[in-house]
Amino acid sequence: MTIHLAESGENAALKQCSHDYQVNCSSCRLNSICLPLALESEDIQLLDNIIQRSKPLQKNQHLYREGDDFQSVYAVRSGTLKAYKTTDDGREQVTGFYFPGEILGMDGISNNTHASSAKALETAATCEIPFTSLEKLSSHMPSLQRHFFQLMSREITEDQLLITLLSKNSADERVAALMLSISTRYARRKLSATQFRLPMSRVDIGNYLGLTVETVSRVFSRMQKLDIMRVDNKEIEILDPEALRRMANLGR
Amino acid sequence: MTIHLAESGENAALKQCSHDYQVNCSSCRLNSICLPLALESEDIQLLDNIIQRSKPLQKNQHLYREGDDFQSVYAVRSGTLKAYKTTDDGREQVTGFYFPGEILGMDGISNNTHASSAKALETAATCEIPFTSLEKLSSHMPSLQRHFFQLMSREITEDQLLITLLSKNSADERVAALMLSISTRYARRKLSATQFRLPMSRVDIGNYLGLTVETVSRVFSRMQKLDIMRVDNKEIEILDPEALRRMANLGR
DNA sequence: TGCTTAACTTGATTCACATCAAGGCGTAGG
DNA sequence: CCTACGCCTTGATGTGAATCAAGTTAAGCA
């Protein structure tokens, strides 16, 4: 069972502080939304065996960088990360934010090279899933194979949503849509859907949504004035979810 | 030369006119860029067995529609298709163009429902690959599993490219980038990289790139005036590829 | 504790592209 | 053959968000 104890007792120590350092998928409170989803408990055990849990990343530390050899995909255990690409002229494009239970790094599969960089927006812990092991395991576990195909497909549909957002929606709509998306993701983890702290800066938000910081800031002010949200720096409180949905104008 | 005889001898007839109606992967001239890529010839045979080749779609016919049950992914054999989503307020977002050898429909895997619609921009033939069969086959053929993971990952990285294009680049840059992309895809099929016919309308281009028809048209005029491209309705000739790359401003 | 720098907000101005409007051209159908 | 419609182009005008410019608040650090 023991995977890579550097020295004695590490595993035992980890078990003791399991609230911030989960040691296995079976006991992880994210397992219903993460990769183990839809696996039998014995299968979860097998998956568990290939997963490597490393020490948390500090804020601004990289999990991987664009161009790095692709070895693994990662599940977020705690904290938040952003994925981004750097264009040749040095500008940055944020391609996604990753919350606990979400998987990142799949864009590296196609070329065996990470197509984007990932850095921690705050202290963050991840589970590393070596891809070759995952591939082998998938061959023997149809439900895992299926689930991983679905995860990749989900990434595609989410990218398409962002594409539509960028090409068809106004600044107000984009920001509102992001707030709704974040709210939903908190709710999925049984956290408040109406009060939360944004882990990313205004710059990151603008960057993700194809807007400037100034515009993002103005939209927040506008939402505040309309009593749709209370915005106190990174603390968000959604006062009128219905109005927010109307503002996002995405339908349902 | 006769193409789709309904009655006897269909297979034999097809073999005779294999240049426009490929009957198997082994003899398909697209097999080096399509799904069979990286498969052994005996494995290609197995893949071949699950693939269904149906009669061509006419222009504007749908291959599948958003919301349809997901059963299969498709490889383009000839012609071109566009994938698009319809937003709740009725507008359309083109999410991709698919040329011969390219795979579409993977966005349906996540929900067992097609997340976008696909329609033929001109007469087009496809190979239907039933997904459950593909899954089973993948379990037994590591190289196929790997290749399909890579295809999905490629779709992700390409969507990310479009995201960056939409959020960071000017109208000129977007159109130039699309022309380069199309040029590359023709070249991959050993066709001219500098002279080709655009299968899609200006509306579709605008829709894909988040621009209006008028803007697309103006960019084409500008390119023509600068002697970067000759544009005669849908006929394109790239006169100065280097200048086009500079205009796209994507670096290499 | 105060200093320094990063992150955010707000206002004034500019600009790229959308919108509105009209005319040209190629193709299908009577 | 002519008419009609879809598709494309070009011009004039409007506008949402970018840019430029300050100032404020929050946060790291000596």
C-alpha cells in the first residue's frame, strides 16, 4: 500500500491530518466529483495506487510549465490553480481556473508536451496521476476509460462555451457568466453558492474573459450599484441570483 | 465512375472509383492523418470493421444536431463540415470547420448528447465510428486508445488557440490566422497550400472568428490591396505567405 | 511602524469594430 | 431570358470597451 515514503512514518502522519492532506481517494470528500466518480470501491483502490500526492504548492508556484514534458494529469485537492498560455509577444492568455475536484493537464496529451502552464493562485495541493499508468489502468477498467474520455470531452464543451462567450457576449455578460460558473462550482462542493472568495485577481479575470482590468472593475461596480452582488475586494456575495442570470443572458 | 448504385455490385463498384468513395481504411489516402494513424495494418483491419460508411451528405444537410443522442464520432472522408452551437437567443456560434481526415463529434461524449450540430458546407462523405465499439477496441489496442486520447487533447489545444485568438487578436490577425490554418490543412493533404477554395461563407467565417460579415469582407479587401492574397469570391491565392504570417502575428 | 509596491477603482478620451444602409454580382428558378 | 434571392462589398455613422491617466486601498517587507 505504501507508495513513496521518504522516511518512516510519513504515511501515518498524513492520515492524522487528513482534513488538509487527503491520503487516499476512498476517504477523500471530493471523490464524488473527481476522477474516482463512477468507480467501484475496489477499482478506486487500484486508481489510488497510481496516484502520487505531493506537498502543497505555494502561491504563484508552478505545477508545470508550457513546453515541459508531459508525464501526468493532476486533480486539484485543495486551493485553486490557473492554466495559461504565453503568446509569442509575451502576453498571457488564461485558459482556465481549476477548483478542488477538477482535473487539469489534459492538453498535454496530444504532443507529450504541456500546451499551457499551470500555477497556484493560492496554496494548493494536487494529486498527480501519471498518464501511462492511467492509460494501462484504463485498458483494464472500462468505466475508468469511459470516465476519462468524458472528462476530456467535458473540457472540450467548456472551451466551446468560453469561445461562444468571448465571441458573442458583452463585458457584463461575460463577467456575470463567470460569477455563475464559480458559484456553481462552489455549490457542487457543498459550499455556499452565494458567498465566496475569488481566488484570482481582476487581471486574471480580465485575461480569461478577454477584457481589461478596468472593464472588469467597472462591471463589478455596476453589479454592486444594481444590488446584484456585494463586492468587497475578493469577497463576493450574490444578492440577486436571478438578476445575475439575466445579466449573464445565457438562458437557463 | 458511377457512385452510389443502390443495387448489386455496390462494393465492387466502389472499389473501382476509390478516389472519391474509399471503402476501407487501408486503402484510404487519408489514413496517414486520420484515426488509423499509428496503427499496425492488422489493427487497421479491426478498426475498419467497426466503421460504417454511409452515403454522402448534401450541402446543408446535418450529420447530427445539438441535443441528439450521442452514438458515434465521425471522420470526414470528403467535403467540409462546420460544427456550431445555437445560443438560447437564436444566434449561432461556429465552433469549428472539419476537413477530410479530421474527426468530429467528440464533444458529445461527456453527456451522451451532441453538444453542437454539424452540417455539410458542400457535398461531404463521412466515416461513422460507433463510440461503444471504439471504446471496446481501445481497451484491447493501447495504440488506438492512446491515439484517441491524443485526438481529444488536440481538440482541446485547438480550442485554446481559438480562445486566445478571440480574446487577444484584432480582426486582421484573426482572419489571417484562419487562412493560415486552412492553408496548412490543405498542405497536409498534399494539396496546394497557396491556392484553394474556401468551402464556407463569409458569414460562417465571421461567426467562427467573432466578427461581422462586413468586417471579414473588409479584411479580405485589405489583404488584396496589400498584395498578400488574391481573393476572388471563394477562390483564394496566397501571394505572400510571409506577409500573411506577419499579419497573423502568431509567431511561427 | 512606516515604506514600497501591487492590486483595484474611477474618470476622460480614443479607436476598432458593429451597425445601418445601399448597391453589385452570381446563381437558381419561373 | 428575366427576376429574385442570397451572398458579398463598400461607405457612413455609432458605440462598447481599450487606452491613458490619476488616485485609493491593500499587502508585503525592511
